[in-house]
Amino acid sequence: MNTERHFEHGTPGEVVPSGRHDPEGRRRQLVRAAAELIPEVGLAKLTHRLVAQRAGVSLGSTTRYFANLDELRKAGLTEMSELLEEDLASTRARLEAEGVTPESLTEDIAEFLDQHELVRISIELMVAANADPVLRPLANHWADGIVDMLTPTLGPVVARGVVLIMDGATMHASVNEAPLPKELLREILATMLPVAVPPSGEA
Amino acid sequence: MNTERHFEHGTPGEVVPSGRHDPEGRRRQLVRAAAELIPEVGLAKLTHRLVAQRAGVSLGSTTRYFANLDELRKAGLTEMSELLEEDLASTRARLEAEGVTPESLTEDIAEFLDQHELVRISIELMVAANADPVLRPLANHWADGIVDMLTPTLGPVVARGVVLIMDGATMHASVNEAPLPKELLREILATMLPVAVPPSGEA
DNA sequence: ATAAGTACAGTACATTTGTACCATATGTAA
DNA sequence: TTACATATGGTACAAATGTACTGTACTTAT
């Protein structure tokens, strides 16, 4: 119709080698790319172009599937937090198998801290929730899940205390190259868990 | 000399109403403005223009006193962390006056968490240290200071455990509008500090 | 008082970014 | 096969931003 546009840098739609129609797959690729990139580069540096490149799609697709960058960010954060959900499940499995002891908790924390991506995810989720309260439930989900998991054996107070220690250790691992030594974590838990955790009763 | 420049939007240096020469004061104003703004808007949104506006100086001054934005950021972060240093001093005063007890520690943490600026400072420092390892000592200073302070009475293991709880509570306060209830913090500390802290000896 | 040097304000400009837009390729129904 | 609809790639463009630059006001030494 109207050809009154400029096209300073060339005309649009010239070559176009590939590009099957696949809206759902497209969207998934974009979300997955965003979920990968957030822990890598941080939310602050997440751009349409970066996500498009990682997803292997054109810039235009990022605006087609997400009204604005904020929506893309949120979708990426949600997808990203799935990894925390998986970690939650593996923690539950371990604690059910080994019981809730300083040793089993130490193993779990140390394993978490050694996966730098999980640490980065936790931090970026916290930062995001700080900027947008809508994301608070997502950011609290992991911690609340652990509290629920530990409460039956440790009671709600100590359960929350253990989660605070986990989050503190996460902050430490985010700042420092090496996380706190596993042996120190074990000593902390062995010393601070009252009565060294009776098999099922309480104090 | 060469007047080959464009000046599309006007000629530079036209009116200039005020502007005493005061290099040192200028620099201080800029650093102070940056230190104020970082907890307010976050490092990601700290720009030359924003700092200049807050400091009440021209854009040009920001580039005159700092080779690049990163230097301005670092100067602001360093100045900002002075508030944590002051908090460290007040904590030391309290613990020396009241002794290291679950109650005195609870008071101190609750007071910290209620000062949202301190929480924001801790978080931004952590984020910054994650992006630039040069800032790690700055980010670790507060936690290490508390550990040193608590170690004589609690031993190094529990001292680090208490600091992890503090950092965990800081993360929680960063995400949620209201920090953890003081009573819960007190219960956590009262339960998890072994033997409820004998006046000076160890277990 | 005057000249030289420095600080300052106010631009200018290249780059990056979010987002809108369009021509074409792909898919679907007749 | 031919219309029609939609997805895709490739821009276009305005706003924001880091930083360089320039003319002028202020300061200081003579």
C-alpha cells in the first residue's frame, strides 16, 4: 500500500532462507533462551536481541510473542525457577531416604552451592522480586517449600532457621568464588540443630 | 582553534549562571549522590545524568571526576558501604553492653532489617561483587566483621552460623515487604544457639 | 589589573535498546 | 491451483546513555 517508508539500511524481507511456522515452538524457544540467559548475564542485561540470538530466531519474533520485554523477563524467570523446583524435589527425596540430619542437610546444601547456576537463579529471582512484587511468590517458593519439608521433623522455628542458613550460604556463594566449605556447613548444622534431631519426636 | 563541529542543538557554554570552583567538594557531592541513589534505584539504573541531577551538578562534571561510569559506581558503592560500617559499630556497642544473647542479637537483626536502606545496600553490594570480583572484600566486610565480633563468645562455627542467619533474613527482607517477625527471629536464635550462650566459656 | 590555567555547563554524537512496521515466505481452505 | 491468513525476518526509528568536546566563568599569580 503506502511505500512512504525510508529503508535507509536496505529493504526488508530480502533473502529469508528458513522459517517454518511453529508459534508454540517459537514461544518455547524464546522462553527457554531467556531462562538460560538470566543466570548467565543477569536480568539487567537481558535484551530482546540477546534472547533472539540465543533462541535462533529473528528480533521481530520476540516482540510478536511478548507484548514487551517485561513479559519476556517474567516468562524466563518462571521457566528458570523450574530448576529450583527440581532441586526441591531432589532435596525431598534425599531427606526422605536419609532422614533429616546435619549430614543429609549438609550434603544437600553443598550440592546446591556447587551448582553455580542454581545460586545465580536464586539471586536473580530475589532481585527481580525486589523490583516487581508480582514475582514475590516465585521468589519465596523455594524457601517456603524447604520450610514445609523440614517442619514435621524440626518444627517450624528451626525449619525456618535452617532455611535462613541456606539462604545466607547462597548469598556467600554468590559473592565468593568458592562456597563455604562443606565441613564448616556440617559443623554449623551439627552444632545449631538442637538435640541433633531425634528421629521423629520434638524437644 | 578548529570550529569544524556541528552544534545542531545550539552552541555550548552560553549562559552559565553559577558554578564556583570546588573540585574536592564536587567530587564528594557526586560520590554522595551515587551512594544515595544505588540503594534507591539499583546499580542497573545508575546513570551519569541521574547522579548529576541528584548532586546538583552538570553532566560534564561526572565525566570530569570519574574516568567512566564504572569508577563512579565503585566510588558510590564504597561510600555507601560506610553505612554498613556504622551499623557494625552500633552492633559492637550493643553486644558489648548487653552481652551476646539471643535477645541482644534479635534486637540487632530486627533493627537492621527495619532499615530498608541497609537491606538494599547489602543486596546491591552482593550483586556488584558478583559482577566485579574487585568488590568482593567490600561485600564480605560486614559479614566477616560480625563473625569476628561473635567468635570470642560463640566460637567461629556458631558465629558464622549466626551470620548466615542474618544474611538469610536480609534476603527475605529484600524480597518481602515485611521482614521476618522479631519474635520468630528470637525463637530461632534462642533455639539454635547451643546452651543459650554461657557468659564467657565454651561448651 | 591582566594573563594563564583550571573548573564548569552545556552540548554533540555514536551506540544500544525497546518497539513498531512491512514485505515476503509459509500454511490453509476453496 | 488460487486466495486468504498468519508467521517470520529484517529493518526503521525514537529515546536513553556513555563519553568526548568546547566555549566561558572562575581563580590565581604576577
